[in-house]
Amino acid sequence: MASPTRPAPTRPSPPARQVWIDLVRGLCVLLVIAHHATSLVDQAGWEVPRALFAFDDAVGAFRMPMLMALSGLVVPRSLGRAPGAFFRGTWRRLGWPYVLWSVVTLVCVGDLSLSSVLRIPVFSPTHLWYLWLLGLLCCLAWLVSRLRAAVGAPALLLPILAVVALLSSTVVPDVHRLPRFAFLSAFFFGGWWWAERRQFRVSCRRRGVAVGMGLAAALAVLAEGVLGWRTRYESAFAWGPAGLFVALAITGPTWKAARSRAGGRVVEALGGLGRQSIVFYVTHLSVMVLLLRVADPVRAPIVQIGCFVVPLPVGVLFVMLRRFRGGDALFVWPRQSRSPVGRRWTQRRVTSAGGK
């Protein structure tokens, strides 16, 4: 009598998404869209209210550092994969949309020259430099994790790397956004270190003190930005976004959705924007440029408002297109699926092996 077939191995379920990460990421992407809308309208020679500039300067110290710290916070989920799977995933979710939408952006701004295209893999010529830097840091994180496992690096290696990156941002030459890249790398390593520190528990009193100090630091830097201090990508003010990240990382896992219907819808929309942040991030600038180009002869105030608003419904349309394979390929490199013949051949091999 043939022995029963072995049950197919099951993959462990992926860790549940943390709602607070999606909410914070969605809010940061909204701030990025607002920043580019303000900048483009101003560059086009249109009058922009001073209040918008003041708001943009105030939150400028927090947008990208928070996004980078959140990326570092979730990078350990990918580091456990095999090298091939890790680098394929990095290319699929970061490299491919970066290359594709860099070309699209260059077309929209009218700068599709050979020199600009050749710069895409080296130094980003568009607003998508964040994806370029994040892909580079993910590859560096994989290398650091392998070195740590091989030589038994100390647990403080990640905060040391964060401090070194922060200090280097003050001395590296100001070319190709190098100071900015070094500054943001510090937040990436800091978020990665925080993810590994989750196993340590502290008392409620200490958590309360840490949250209070973090929020106080963030409010201080926010106020300095309002007063006209240059706080964006400045190492002297890094304690502001760092404090905000610590406060959110401590309290975020305990957040609950708003109970009111209106509040629940806002939370759901913001969380959805965070989950689909890649769509809104890569598409919004092209939409703004095209809108300003079409409406330039009109010079109506409604067009200025449209630069803030129109990229959002356009992004929603692209999200809906992701339900189809071709639409999803605009933002993620398609997976290579085996042919039905290959799948049947693999299934026969598993079945025959189980019957031996």
C-alpha cells in the first residue's frame, strides 16, 4: 500500500501591517505633494501665499527623515530572504518604478536628453532621488547584515553607522545631494536599529518620558522652522525628526482607528495612501507639470489649487489600474510565472516523491 503523500509545506504568514506606519507614511507623502506643488507654482511665476511657504518650511525638517526612518524600521522583514529573492524584490519594488517613472518625468518636463537618461542609474535627475537612495541603502543593509552575522559585529553597530552618517553630512561636498543622502542615511540606520530593539521593554513611566521628550523636541524644531531657521536636512536639527520618530514608534502600535464615521474615513483614506505611497510619489510631479503647462495661458487661481488636489484623484485611478496585470506593472516589475506545463511537471515530482 502506498504511503500517504506528504502535505505541501506552508509558508509562514507575513507579519501584520502596522496601521500607524501606513498613516504616518501617507501623511508624509501628502506633505511631499504639497511641497512640490508650492515649489512648481512658484517657479512658474505664479503668486503663492506666504502662509504656504511658512508651512512648507516648518514641516520640511520632518517629511523625508520620517519616510526614511520608516523604511529602516521595516527593512528587517526583507533581510532574512535569500540573496536572489532579496535583490529581485528590491529591483521589483524600487528599481523598476524608479527607472520607468524617471523616464516619464523627464518626458513631462521636456528634458529627455541622453545625458539625463544616462544619469538615472548613477544620480537621479528627477524628484525620484528618494527611491534611488532607498534602493542603495537596502543593498547596503543586506551587506551589513551579512557582515554582522559573519564576524559577530557589536549590537551598537547600527547606531554607530547612524552617527557616522549624520556627522559626514556636515563635511561631504555639496554635490549630487551627497549631504542630504548622508543625513537621511542616519535615519535609515536609526529606524533599523529601533526595529531590533523591540524585544526590550521599558516601564510605562520611561515610555511616557521618552514620548514627552520626543514631542517636545519635534515641537521645538517645528517652531524654529516657522521662525525662519533653515532646519531641513540640517544635522543641528536632526533631534527634532528623531524625537518625533521615537514618540510615534512608542505610541503608534497602540493607536486605534477613529470611532466616528467621518474620522474613520479619513484614517482609512490616509492609511490607503500610505499603503499605495509608491503610486502617489512617482506620479504626482508629472501630473502637476502637465497641469501647469496646459493652464499657463489661463493663469486662474483654481489652477494653483488644482496642483495640490488633482494628483490625488489621478493617483487613485492608477491604484485602481493596479488590479490589472498591465496596470500593476507600472509600479512593480511583474513576477515571472511558470507555464502550466511547468507547474504540472513540478506537481508530479512532488507527488511522486511523497509516494516513495
